[in-house]
Amino acid sequence: MSTRRIRVRLQPRASRNELKGWTEDPAGGDRVLQVRVTAPPVDGKANKALIALLAKEFKAPKSKIKIVQGETSRDKLIELPGE
């Protein structure tokens, strides 16, 4: 099974869980998906909320979504199962 990687900019402690949309990376790289979650960035709660939201939106099992880079950062590299 193939995988794809996306860049995510996470905003914890937001008013609601949502995918805000794609934006250009200010550093000139790939596009970045802006995501907001209500969970705080404590004990991995925001990361778990991010994975749950991405699983729902991309219709993929949570166990197949991985944070490849940026576990403790707002900027993350996420690996999703491909088609």
C-alpha cells in the first residue's frame, strides 16, 4: 500500500476542531494544511485530536496515520495511507 505525506500547521486550544484549508509554506516549500483542534498541547492530546480529525476527513484508520516529524512542534509532517 502506498503512502503520501502532507505538511500540517497545528493550532491547539482552538474554539473548534476543523481543517482550515491549504496555504503556501512561508519558507517556500510545499503547501501546508492548517488544522485547528480544541485539545491542549499537553501529554500528546493535541496530536491525538489531530490524528482523529485527519482520520475522519481522509476516511482512513487512525492506526495508519503517523506523525513522521514534529511530534512536539506546531509544524508537522504527517504520513497518510494512499490510494
